[in-house]
Amino acid sequence: MSLSPYAIPFFSSVPPSKLSKRNFYLCKAKDSLSHFDFNLFYNILEEWENCPNLHSCLSLWQEFSSTSDELPSISSTSLHVLLFNVRGLDLRWQEVLLLISSFKFDALILVETGECDISFHQKIFQDYRLLYQIGENRNGGVLILIKETFSISRVPCSIPNICVVDIKGEDNLRVIGVYAPDSKSWSWDDLSAFVSSKCVIYGDFNVDIMDDGKKADTLLHWADDQSLAHVVPNSHTSLRSNRVIDYAFIKGLNLDIQVYNGNTTSDHLPILSVISLNSSQYKLGKNIHWKVFSLFSEYTFSFWEENWNLSSIDITYNNYIRILYLLSGRCTIVFNLNKYRSALPAEIRSFLSYIRALSFRQLRTKCSTLKKEVCFLKKIAKKELNIFYATQLDNLIRLRNSSSSSSFWYRSKRFFKPSSSSLYGFIDISGQIVKECD
């Protein structure tokens, strides 16, 4: 098979005879494609025409498809963290060991530890590095344990019951352990200097966000100023009341959290959490440039018309399907997800952010008027999203079924028969059609 078929173009809108088919399609690509897509189309065209045969072209494009297929889906590494008010670590270190053996935590934040003998506990928790911050009395204290496999650095902090550590990686993650009894001598504003662009604050805050009124408003107002979002378990954490006082604040992270409902001798339930950390090897996405795919398929249409061999239809058909698959891989561009832009228009994104902020305010204030406003705005947002998605789908379908020269499928669908569930016969090795009656 020759890969340079300078035959009469398949389409009726034939360019002037002085222009070759190649030059015609290059001009067409320059007029209809972006600068990037034009260069991609030109490179594919060069590869097609410079390959001596179809097999060598398929082999060349196979390399691009292999790279594209091996690209992993967006994924993340996870950090498993335990938050536990132990009410005296000397009394409950065996309980902590049992939790570690069950869940294989990467980090532990233990609060209200009491005075700790670090040398003793280091022998017990041999796989972890221990960072301890004293409390304001003999019952206080925060101990953070990080697995030895992580590279960490402690952040100097003189505030009692506050322990700060950075876990080093592509983006440093700051973990802050907090024990905040009602008698604390410091304020929430004292923690502001330790909040980073990517951090999580775990602790026993002794504040129920939903039920503690002014105390909750003070904490949440500080969190809002620091762009921190609270992540709260869906059930109470205190065994002495139905209050939720053990939870986390996050910034620049995703976190899942839940209460451990197993037995404990403490008056607080252990809190299990998972922090999702994007891994650098997964920060790549891919995009298929379908306009290039469509135009190049249009360019090669006459080639397939000339070489469509019914005597060896299986081989021809397999080659055709394979080249469509490999061409899609050749038209696939790998890009950095950090440069990805949301598909939603800016005004819709801004409106959704406003509704989210308003809904958080309603949860804090429990204002019925605000609740009605949030519900009303959510209906408007849902309607706007549906209109946007419907418009996008309508444009896509209109382009796909248009009679313009840019629509490859409009021309190719004429060569496909309507699908049917009926089986009329088989083609045997000799190429003869064998029907059931035979």
C-alpha cells in the first residue's frame, strides 16, 4: 500500500487544480485550526507521508498510544491520621498500640497526654518519631507521632498545648496538634502565624460548632479569616455528652474524617482520618485534539476508498480500526493538570462559591431567613448549570451532524448501514456468504 495517494480529493469542493491535495489540506488546517493544532496536524501529515508503508506508520504511532495509555488516572497518595484525646498517655498507651496495629497510621495526634517520659514512649512506638509539647498543667500536653519513613521538621512554637510539624515533600504539609481547654491562656489569633497554604489542624477544641453559640462564632470567625474549612465527624466525639469537640480544620487539602466506634477507656472517641495528597507522578492529564483527528481522517479517506479490499475484508477492516485508534493516540497531548482550567464559566464558578459561603454562614447562625435564601439560590444555580450543560451538548451534536467539511462523521456515516439485531449469514474462508438455509 502506498501512503502518498495524490488522487482526486473525495470531497466535492475541489481546490484549484494547481494546488496539490497536501497543500489544500494544509491551507484548510491553517484556516480552521489553532496554531498548536496546525503544527500537530502538520507533524502527523509528515509522519504519514514519510513512512514507506502502512505497517511502519502504525508502528510509529503505536509509541504515542503506548505513552498515552500508560498515563495513570488522576490519583493520590493518602496519609492516615489518628486524633485521640487519651486523657493520660501513661494509662492508655496500650490502647494506642492496638489502634496502630489495626489501622497502620502514618501519623498520630494525641492530646491531653499528661506529662510524658519521651524516652519510655520512644521504645514503645519504635516506628515513629515523637514530638511533644508540654501543657499548662499536669493533665495537658500534645504528642505528635510521625512514621520514620517521612522527612519532617519541627516548627518552633512556645504556645503550650500546641505542637507544629512540617512533613516535607513536593509541597510541604503542615500538621498542627491542638488541645484547647476552657482555661487556656492563649487565643485563636495566636495560631494565625502557624497557618500555611497547605495545612491541617487537629485537636480537641472544646467547642461544638453547632451548639456552642458565641464560642463557636469566635472560633469560626478566626477560621474564616485564615481561609480554613472545618471538617467534622457525623456523630458525637465526647462520651460524657452528645457534643462534637474533636475535629480538624484544613487549608489546601482534602480530608475524610469519622469516629471510631470501638471500645475505649477514654472519655473521648478516637477520630480516624485520611488526608489526600496529590502525588507528582499523577499530576498529568491528557486531551485528544479531535479537530486534528477529524481533519486528518478526512485527508486519508480517499486512501481507504482505494484500498478497501473485499477479498481480504478482515485484514483491511482491522487495519482501518487500528489506525483510527492509533491516530487518536497520536492526537493526544499530555499536559500538566496545574494548568487545567475549569470548564465552567467564571460567573457560574463565582456564583457557586458565594452560595457555599452563604450556606456555611447559615449553618453557624441557624437563621431561617438565610436558609430560605440559600435554598432559592441553589435552585437558580442548578437551573443555570443545566442550561449551560444543555447548550454545550447542543453545540456538540450540531457540529457532529453538520454538513460542513469539518465533520468527518457526516461523510463517513453514509458508508455504514443501519444496525440490526438480525443475522443474515456468515462469510466463510473463501469469501462466500453462507446463509442459514444453506
